[in-house]
Amino acid sequence: MRTLLVEISGEPYAFPLSRIDKIVNIEKSQIAVIENRQYFTLDQKNIGLIPAAQVLNLPHTLTSDPLWVVIVSDSSDTYGLVVDRCLGERELVVRPLDSRLGKVQDISAAALMGDGSLVLIVDVFDLVRSVNHLLKTARLAKVGENEAIVQGNASPSGHKRVLVVDDSITVREVERKLLQNRGYTVEVAVDGMEGWNAIRSQPYDLVISDIDMPRMNGIELIKQIKSHPRLNSVPVIVVSYRDRESDRIQGLEAGADYYLTKSSFHDDTLIEAVVDLIGE
């Protein structure tokens, strides 16, 4: 897929080129305000200006001047999404999200970059719907309002620390972004053994683990945590493709505080469990 790679809140996202109307630079002096909403004029048409970070529920970042604006539309609406910067066109090999994850809001798929990192591909149809919903139900942030610098994956001190343990790079990335978007500091481990080494060497408020993993599976990891005199109070959430009642009972008997299936990504079930255990 031919894509446009952009940076939003310090992280890369990919837009399918076929779903982008235009990419423009505009000066902040070109922004006008009507009924408390920002817009700019292009080809004699007023286009609403929306911070992409707010639509994706990400921390706002300092915007440049001129602004990078990605223009997208559906059959009736056109919007200009303000991004941190454009990183250029890329041809990416698409990795579909597992159907058992359910629908991940505003995201259609994922792709691996040349350095092995994962980039999420934006679902533009879904994104436009999210913008429409935001306009109807919430106060739209203005470009330049309440901006804060976001540096890499760093979170402000005092934020709750979560360790995500899963051997699927796609699942790890979806969980990491979902939790970071809610303000948690997130680190990841690629299997149970790496997770066990991490939790023994670093303090975490919560562990989220898969079941089926190489070297040490999730059940073994939970038992190790719950039998350790220093770590046994750390809550654990299982997020697994296994959805049989017997699997759920096995996870809870091992010491997990919650047992969820990976379809919980498409609603607030996972976040609600995290908030219940460690707060916001």
C-alpha cells in the first residue's frame, strides 16, 4: 500500500494515499475562527481544522508554523487534520489486524517499517466519523491551545507503570498505544521470560499478559509473580485469544485479577479493568 507517513504526538502513523485529498502547509495567520471553530480557506472553500491528536485521543504537541495539514473527506464532509509533521511517502506491506481483536477505533491495519518497528495505518472513513462525533459531543481543541511537548514514549513522572507481555508485535503495539493514550507509562516484553526478568528489575503497577508465549507462558508468569514475596501484590490482567470458560478459570486460579479476551480492544473493557485495579 502506498501511504503517507506522518508524525502525531511524536509517533508515526500511516494514511493510505488513496484516501488523502491533499497535503498542505498553512501559516497560523491563515487560521480563522467562526462559532469557536477554526478553519482555513483553500480553493475558495472553508475547511475545518482539527488537531489529529485530539481525534486519536493522544497528548497534544507543539505545532510548527507553518502547519502540516492532511486533508481528508467522505461524501459530505471535508476536514484538515493537523499533524506534527509529514515524514514522506512509503510503500508498506500491510499486516491485517487479527479479527479476534475486534474493531480498533480509527485504525485499519498495521505494517512493519524497515527498522522492524510497527506503524499503525489509519482508517480514514472511521476517522472522519470520529471527527463528526467529536464535533457533536465535545469541545474541539484549537491548534496552539494547551500544547505540551511529547518526547518519544516518555510520560510525566507519577504516571502508573504498566508492563505488557505478548509475543505478537501487533497486539503489543495496539495495547501500548491504547494504554499510553490514557496516560499510562507502558513498557513491553516479547515473552514470559523477558517479562519475568523485567518485573524483577523494575517496579510496575500492573502486568498485562498473554497466555500462549514461548520460553515461559502466561500461566507460569502469573504463578511466578504471585509466589514472589515482593511482587505478589502486583495485579495481573490476562488478555488472551483463548475464550473457553476452562481457560478463564485456569488463569484466575493462577492468580490473575482479570481474564479478558483480545476482542476487548474494540471497547472500553480493558481500560475499565486497568482503572479498576490501579486507577487513572
